[in-house]
Amino acid sequence: MIKSILLCTDGSDYANISGDYAIWLAQKLGARIVALHVTDIRLLEGPLLADLSGAIGAQPYQALLPQLQEMQKQRGGVILEAVADRCRKAGVPCSTLYRTGGLVETICDEEKRTELVVLGQRGEHAKWVGEFLGSSVERVVRGSIKPCLVTPGAFREIRHVLMAYDGSAQSSKSLQVACDLCQALNLALSIITVVAKTLEPGVSNPLDDAVRMAMDHGLKPSAETLVGHAEQQILDFAKRAQADLIVMGAYGHTRIRELILGSTTSHVVRKSVVPVLLTR
């Protein structure tokens, strides 16, 4: 089971909730947390600072740049120390990492040494982006090779897991993760599959295989086949069944699939009011 969690934090309200979930999981699983704060290199090389260098001249700007870097480093240190302090109080082992570089690239590099990535649904500019999924968040979960837990704006303890199953090999891997988690944490499990139209009598239902797999893990899942648009049915069922966590397959890694916008995954992650665990 998961023993190392990469917690991505920018000090925002959403990041603080991510910390709540990471600490909760670490306590339950006996895992350690690696807290990561990244100063995006674009903050130091972006248009605003380019305009500044043009206004004050290249030489004064070059003298100012180390000060800006130091300010960002100090800010990152404060954010990381706050996470470390929370972990100490919760009795969870924690190490911290401060990095400067490309945000997505840095997270995807650091995740190689952990087993789960935890990050907020939105970042420090959430009040300006409304319901849009943070662009950095979406790029991270698209590029990641590890399971990603995307957390909402409020914490609640996980007791009931909803698994969205479609019969694919990817979905079977996701179900394995969901079953392992339910076993480890003694959680209830619901499995749903969504079809475009009602299945004809005699047509095989992929849900049957999912139920058998869950029962082989010693679980007693509830199961339901729903008709309609997958993304809306998943969210509606999660609300109706009072699920506390949605588990589903992540984006594909082919170039064409990475370019698709508005997929079921994106919609669920963007709209969900409970955390979504995206598996590989």
C-alpha cells in the first residue's frame, strides 16, 4: 500500500485542504509525506519582469533578480514549515522540498520517488478562476505517471468510495487500487458503470466482472448500471450515495488523447465536491 505521499503546496486555501487529506491518509496508512513547493520559473522570467527590466534597464534588473529569487525562497520556506509543523502535530513523518523550475516538470520529476501525488483542485488564484480547473493542476495530472489525488475546497473523512468502471484495462487497474484502499481503510465501496442506452437482455455487462473482482478482495460492493452521460451520472451518483471519494482512470498518454479537452475525467475532476483519485 501507499507509504510515501508527495504533497504539492502553494500555501493557498485549496492547498491547506490537500494537506488535510494527505495527513489523514498518512495517519491511516502509516505513510510519510514529502511536501513540495515550487517557484515557477515563469514568475522570474515572465512578461511582467521582462517589462520591469525594460523600464529600469538590464543592469539594475540583473541586480534585482537575486532579491526576487530570495523573496520567493523565503515565502516557500514559510509555506513548507507550516506543513511540516502540521505533520509534527499529527505525528506524521514529513520532509520538505523547495524547488525553482517549471512547475509541472518539477512535480513530475519529484513524484518518481513517491507513490501518490496530492494536490488541490485549484491553486492560489482560485478566486479569479471560478469553476475552471487550475491549468497547472490539469497539466500535472495529465503528465503524471503516478496516482493523483485531486482534492476539493473542503475536507471530510473518507468512508465511502465510488469506483467508476468501464470495463477497460485501465479501469481494471483503477478498481484494483480502489479495492486495496477499501481493504486497508475498511471503507464501503460502490461500483458504477455508465452506458449510453439500456443494455439489451443477454448483453454482457462489464459491471459483473468488477463485482467479482471486488468480492475476490473480500469486499461486498454495491453496484449499479446507469444510463446517460458518464461525467454527469458519476457526479450525480456520488452526491446521491454520499460518496467521499471517486476513483477513476486518468488521462491516456498518447499525444492525441492528451489534446482532448472536456473529457469525462476533466469534467469530473473540475466539478466534484469530493476528492478524485486518478489512477494509472
